[in-house]
Amino acid sequence: MSQPIYGRIVNYRIGIRTQASKECLIEFANAKNVTEGKNLIGQKVLWRSGKSMLSGRVVGFHGKNNVVRAKFKKGLPGQALGTTVELVI
């Protein structure tokens, strides 16, 4: 069994006047560039806090670094920023 892959929630996806709490920017340490991050698209991510658990899916890239966008069904709370998510394989 392989070790779980963890990422860090960097921020919400934001625009000039809007903030999308359902979409988050996640940084994975093992994905160094876009070519290594292509296999992350479509994968499921889990955010856990105590007894609550929210699941989302990686939908695309954000820039050319190791940051991806993940869309959650429910919006993540503000305390989720800076915490870790687990990539479910």
C-alpha cells in the first residue's frame, strides 16, 4: 500500500470582486510542474476537521507551478485555509 499524498490549501479561487469558497487552490509538494500534475486532475481530495469531512475533486491547474484547483460540493470554511488535504487514489 502506498503512502497517502498530502497537499496544502493555499487560498480560495478569487476574482476582482468575488470569492469562490467552493473552489480552492491546493499546493502538492510531489507535483513539481504541469507535466507531473496532469495525473492529479480528476482525483478526489478529502479535507478533515474533527468529525467533519468534506470531499472535492481536482478540476485543473492554476498557473505553471505545482498549484491545482479543487472544487468541493459544499464551501470550505475559512479555518480550512493553510490546512492539509489528502489525495485519495
